[in-house]
Amino acid sequence: MHSPKKINIGLIQTVATEDLEQNTAAAVQHIRAAAEQGAQIVCLQELFRSQYFCFAEEHRHFSLAEPVPGATTALLQALAAELKVVIIASLFEQRAQGLHHNTAAVMDADGAYLGKYRKNHIPDDPGFYEKFYFAPGDTGYQVFNTKYARIGVLVCWDQWYPEAARITALMGAEVLFFPTAIGWDMNETSEAANKEQFEAWQTIQRSHAIANGVHVVAVNRTGIEHGTQFWGGSFVANPFGTVLYQAPHLEPAVHVQEIDLNLSGHYRTVWPFLRDRRIDTYQPVLNRWVDK
């Protein structure tokens, strides 16, 4: 058996305000708090600098966008170097005038900007009109060699797609991170329906952990915004899908969770799903639908 390769993961689940500077300052404060608790890799929620603006199609919200890298990544690079932590930050990227992406940037523990992943899967649902704001990602799936682990970062709607998790894991990611903004419609009064939605969200991500033999970290926001109760519930699952930690639904949380990266080797050996993949049979998955 390998000796443990333990690292500490920081999850920051917060309530966003309408003040970008206040949200950024709060994120810095929370990152410091996580670092004081021993965090080595810290993940912020999706689009942490603002409230979730995709509830409606309004041109004014494009003023929230910024270059990536840019001022926010520079701020977080300095913080990462000071605290010796890796920071994963989800940002509204302005790539050019009239061209925007939902982008996750990664800063290493020495302050280096390691790069970005642009969200591939863009939803368009009531209250989540992201296709109005974001062009689909064109970075391809990404892994980042940080000081503490080789990590993959996907964003929110990506979490429903086994292909995204599989490809990122096959690229060598030891941990999959999912910055997220998802919640309940407050007009939905059925507790059973709300419970079903949350459990589906968590189950699909736990399945990525199991299928790929990697830890999964999902970081969601909480609080009420524009008729949506973001359901929090940020969590960490081990490489066999066991939930090691789950945040409350309706309260902010700054949590540090220890994980052992060597568990991937254990579970992949005992449950050799990767060994038994029949890659020669998977061509149909590249079709939109298989017509008979």
C-alpha cells in the first residue's frame, strides 16, 4: 500500500450581495479563514463576485464581465502566494467586445496563474438564461498541475455530463472541482420535488467519483436571489462516492476537508472500471442521437 497522500480542500459557500467589491472582499476573507484552518486548495462558488445575473436576459449585466487574467486574478494571485494556497475562481470573462465566457481560473500556491477553463455546457432554462451571456467554451477540458495535486475544473452545468468528468479524469486529474450556482425555484412548494432535485444533483456527481476513481468537490452558493433559493449543499465525495462532508442548504459555510489522494489507486484496483472500458465500442456516443 502507498503511504497516505493527504491534502486539505477548502470549500467556500456564501451568500452574494449586489456589491461586487463587497463580494470580492468577503471571498478574500473566507480564503484567509480556510487557509488558517489548513486549506491547501480553495474553491470558490460559480461567479462569486456577483449575484447570479442569468435570471433574466438583460444587457446591463455585461458590465459585470472582466478580462481573465485581469484585476481579479491578479488580486487572487497575490493572495495565493501570501497564503501558499491554490485558488480556483469562477469569473465572468470578457474575451472581446461582445464575446463572453463563464470561466474558471486557477492560481497556484506560489501565485502563478496556471490558466483557465471555459465552461463547455451552457444551460438555457427559466431563471438560468446562460446562453444569452456565455459563448460555449473552447479551451477543451483542462487539468492543472498545482503544488498539491493535479486537478480538473469543470463548471456547474458541466456536472451533469459524464463525458466531461471522464475526459478530465483521463487527462490525469486527481480531484474534480465543480464551482456551481444552482437552486430551487421559490414557487415550487413541493418538498419532495426539491429534495429530488438536490439528490439528483449530488448523485450524478458522486457517480463521477465512482466511475473515475477520483475525489469530487462541488461548491455551490446559498441565499435567495431573484426568486431562487440557492440550495448550498456543497460537498466532497471520495473516489467511491462516499460523501465526506456536506454543507447546510441555507447557511454560508467555510469548510476544510482532508482527503487522501492515494485512495484513487485503492479503488481503481479493487473496482477496475478503467481497466475494463471497451473504448472500441464507444463511437456512437459522438452522435447527437443513434437513429435506427
